[in-house]
Amino acid sequence: MRPAAAHPAYTGRFAPSPTGKLHLGSLLAALGSFLDARAQSGVWRVRIEDLDRGRVVPGCAGQMLRTLEAFGLHWDHAVEYQSAHTLRYEQALARLRGAGLTFECSCSRRELPDEGGYPGTCRDGPRGSGPTATRFRVPARTVTFLDRVQGACQFDLAARGDVIVRRRDGVCAYQLAVVCDDAAQGVTDVVRGADLLDSTPWQIALQEALGLPPVRYAHLPLITEPDGAKLAKSRHAIGLDPREAPAQLMRTLRLLRQDPPAELELEPVGSILRWAIQHWQIAPLAGVREVCA
């Protein structure tokens, strides 16, 4: 598995899971990644992460794509679906196994500690019978990287533990799939929500183990309610209404600290996005982990 030989200087992506309608938090991630790509004359791709078939809502992916189009967030190239690339993940898993970087784990969730990383229970072989998951044997080292929003980040891989790369049901796990997909699509910049910041050290370690190109990261702040409640449990987690696209774009630009002028309120989606691309700055978000809805 190798990325294509030639890619633009900047390729970004938005990669939702089709488990529900896009909401305000989804729009913040999509808009931030779109603007960052377009402001640098880059490519912006859309990938549907539908490997977990049990959670996929029928018709949801198409609805997501129609919503993005209604908000003026038009992507480059064909939309990719993870479910069409299982061979890609199997080949990557075989490479990790061949290098001795995986082991089988029989632990169920109830057998693992509530806090902290995986304690290495099955590193020398499964402790129980029955189906096993495959874990990536993380090296005992510190992963450091400079996030374009969150700044200098440092993670102790050993403390985080060995991450699952293949589930008990045989499905490739998110951490491995996303690394393979980003490389195959020539992604250079990952702009996404800060809820995925803790996944980044595992993904960097997997990139290195598979000999894949590194990417730049920018983890955008999460949206919370004034009382600190997570967006997923609030009224702002309801699906986006395309009829309110201009107003929702303006609101999201303010959450991204872009300070759009009030006169844009009455403008159509295209005008709002043209202004946003021309004036996009990621610097006002430096160090911000949460923004209040």
C-alpha cells in the first residue's frame, strides 16, 4: 500500500461517520477543514467512515452529502467509502503482523480498567478462549508533535497502551483505517475536532510502523453549552437545517473566531464562504479546546 505518486501541496479531508445527521459540531469541523484547504488553494476531500456497519443509519451518508452541498461545502474528487477498501486495511494489518507489531487479545471491556491505558494483559498471548481482537504493540516512547491549534503536544505511548487495530468481529478498527485512508488519499493536513486529539499519538505511531508519510494536525475546539455540557447531549446536537445555511455558517464562523462582518448576515452561502476563505486565520484559535455555543 503506497500513496499516489503525485499530490497537491495541501490535501485536507472531512470524514464523518454516517450514524446521524450533521449538527453544529459537525459543521464546525467541516467548515474549518474546508476553509483551511481552500485558503491554501488546496484539495478538500470527503470520506464516509462506514466500517462499523452496525451503527450505520441507512440513507444517512447521502443526507450528509446533500447537507454539505446545501452549505456550499463542495468537495474535490469522488467521495470515498471505507467499506469499499477492506483489502487496504487487511494488507496493512498483515504488514504489522509480519513485523511482529501486533498480538491477539481476548480481554473484554469489563475485564479492563475503567481508567488508564491497556495494561498489556495479553501481550504474551490471549488469557482467555474465544474470539480475539488484534492490538498494535506500541513502542515504549514519547510521541511529540506540534498541533497547529493546540500547540506542542506530548504523549507517553506506553501509558496509553496497545490500541486495537482489528475488532473481535474481524472489522478493522478506526485507528488503523484512518491512517491507511489518509495515506492512500494523499492527505497532508488533518483538521478535525479536539475530541480526536488523544487518538493522534496512536495514529502517528501506526504511520511510522507502516512507513507512511506524516501529516500535519490541527484540532479545532469542541462546542459546549454555557454550563459545560457536551454538545452531543444538548439542543445544538439536532440536525442542521439547509434552509438556515447562511445563518448557521455565520454562527460557526464566529465560533471559529473569524469575526465575520455583520453585513454578511443577509448574503447567500456563496458570498459568506468567499469572504471566509479570503480571511481565514487559524491563529485566533491557538490553544482553545472548547467554545461555548
